[in-house]
Amino acid sequence: MTYLITAIIPFLVCASFNGLYSQNIAPDFPNPKIQITTALHAAPAEKKDGAKVYGYAANGEMILLRKGNNDFVCVADDPQKENIHSACYVDKLEPFMTRGRELAKAGKSPKERFEIREEEVKSGELMMPTAPSPLFVFDAEQDQYDPTTGNVKEGRLRYVIYISFATAESTGLPTSPSVPGMPWIMDPGTHRAHIMITPPK
């Protein structure tokens, strides 16, 4: 599966916030404010102000950068990876996403992470949303990114709607797109079944 996951929002970072995280951020590492700006490129406009935001400390560990007060969670671009990639999703997907990060940290391969979560969802140990749940992914080339502000000149949004155990038959969707931008269903019949929508460039 393509891992998923999008516009600039004013916000304040209080002194205590800066003090809390400054010890974790190296001088040449994006500060929390810039990471939050980058993360929010993936968020729908009406969700930006209140979304919870995760980012990265200089040691590569994921950390909470901003508490949220709505139903969206955003994850900033990992500065240690090439190009720009941020994502936002409805908080009902948080157990699924958190478990995936735990398994990745434990060294599990994508195939292993899929199989483990499939079994955990089927057993009831891991809960997936019962209603269709969106994820928004924002991608950009590195040369389009301003690391001093977190802004992007040109990027691209794509959309995912998780709908566990849905199939081509239950949704009426194809299992691959025949034209650019067509919705289609990926991983049908599994816990990770999701509708993919990738607008044409």
C-alpha cells in the first residue's frame, strides 16, 4: 500500500512551548513552528486551527508538537528523509496509525506490519473505525520547500478513505484506476481496505 496520508495557518507558539522542546531540537533541525506549518499543508482548511500535530526531535523520535481541540491529527515531514511528505487523518484512525509506528520502530517490515494489524483487528485487539475515515497526504519536491518558513511553492494532495473490509463489490469501485484521478479501492477485503483518490498532476 502507498503510505498515506495537506495552506498556511497563523498560530502562536508560547514561550513555555519553545522551552519544552528547544532541548530536543538541534540548531539546524526545523523548529516546532516550522514543522507544524509543514504538517498543516495536509490538513483541510477548516481543520487546521485545531488539529493535533506530531513532529520529530533531532534524534528522530516522534514527539507531540501541539495539542489539538478537534478530530484531526497531523504528522509533520520527517526532516531526515528526502523530499516533503506530511499527512493528516481523522482521530478515529489514531490507534491504527500508532500501532503501525510502534511496529515500524520495532523493525517490522511493511508486510509484517500488515499481517500483524490484520490479525489484531480481526481479533478485536486493535480497533478500526466503523465508518469511512479520511486521510490526507501532501507531497512536494525538496526544491519547492522553504526550510526557513515551512512553506511550499508547489505540492500535491492525495486522498485516502479507510473503509475496513470493503470490497469492489460492496463499494462498486474498481481495484485499479483506468484514468487519472479515478477513485479505486486498494487492499479490498482487508482491515486496511481504502479508497484511493490521486488527482492528476
